[in-house]
Amino acid sequence: MESTSLFSRISRLSVYALAALMPVWFLPITQNALDFQKQALLLALALLGVISWMVALLQAGEMRLRFTWQLPLLAAFLGVETLSAVFSLWPAGSFWGFPLDITNSLLTQALFICVAFLAMNVFSETKQLFRLAFTLLASVAVACLFAAAQIFQAFSFLPFAFAAAPLFNTIGSPNGVAVIAAVLLPLALMLAFVSRFLLRLLCRIIAAVFFATLVFVQFSTAWLVLIAGLLVLLAFGMLNMQRRKKFGWVSLPMGFL
């Protein structure tokens, strides 16, 4: 039982580590210091998590899989990506991504789906999911602050030539930073609403960082993404209001809209 709990903790920690490191990770040891290094980190931690999870299942002596409605959608997406890579003009490049776009490669997409499946099966408590979401939000907020500092040349402590460029950041491009901030801002608002005391304050600060990022970058697509996310949050708020007769969930996204 001790070994089972140990391997289960390792699989969960690998997902936590991905949430904490992916937004800020880069290494200047290759020509592509950002995308390639993120893919390598994703590959290493995803394999660690899956292997640890499988060992935990073997130790427990039973196969326990959680099948949710998201799983068929992820499987269909992976199938389409696989067919696209197989019948592309350069199958090897479509699979690995290098020297093409690593982010949209079949390997990267498959690894993200693998991590999503792993998270579905290793997190069983609400507080674990909350911890995972907060870790991701905090890491992305740090990446947004770093991107802003780069744009305004507030400080430059990285001893690398590519880091001296004002548009360098740990996510990709300023527009990419804005889109990710727009995607996660509704999540930060939701966590701020359900949290208490210090966590509520931290979530509000993170939401403010995301909103400031959108204001500074001024990327129209990011604003459209934010509006779509707030509408989804509003829909969940209205559902919650019908069930619990509470108006708070509705007032929060309406105020931002």
C-alpha cells in the first residue's frame, strides 16, 4: 500500500509540475530555447506520470479507469490529428514538429491529451483539482508579468542574447500571452468567487494581472476569447442560480462583460 500511494503521488506530482513549469520553462541549450524545450519537458513529465500511474494500478491489483464525456472528444481529436500527420506531405515533420511548428505537432498534441487523461484518473478530490488550477494560474501570471517586464524593459537579468529582445517571453509571442490570459481569466474569477481569505485575494490579483495583460497587448482575438469565456461562466452562473438561488455567480461575469 505504501508503494501504491508513493507511485500515485508521483503521478499527481508530475501533473502539478507540468502546470507549474510549462508556462515559464525554457532552456538556452538548443537553437530553439522555447518550444523544443517545452516539448521535451512535456514528454518527460507525461511519461513519468503515466508510468507511475500504471505501476500504482499494478500494485493495487485492479484496473480503475474514469471515462468522462470529454474522453471521446479527445480521442476523436487525436484520431484526426493522426490522419492529418500520416497523409501530410512530410509525415515525420508533422509528427515531431521540428523544424516545423512544434506546438501543433502530433507528438505535442498526443502528449497534452495523455496528460488530460492522466489528470482525469489521478485527481479524485475537489481540493486536488483546485490546487492544480491555482498552480497553473499562478505560473501563467508569472509568465505574464515577465512578458510585461520584457516589453517595457523594466529589468533584464537573463544573461542570454535572445532574452534581450523586448518581445521575448516564456510563452511565445505577446499575442499568445494575451490569448492564454483571456482563456484563464474566467477560471481565475471563478476560483476567486469560491475561495476564501488569502486564496481569494491571490486569485483576484492573478485575474487583475490577466486583465492588465489584455489591456496592454490589445489583441482583438484575445478579447473575443475572453468574451466567449465570460459567456460560458455566465451560463454556469445562471445554472447555479437556479439550483442554489444565489446571484453571485451571475453578477461576476456580467460585471466584466
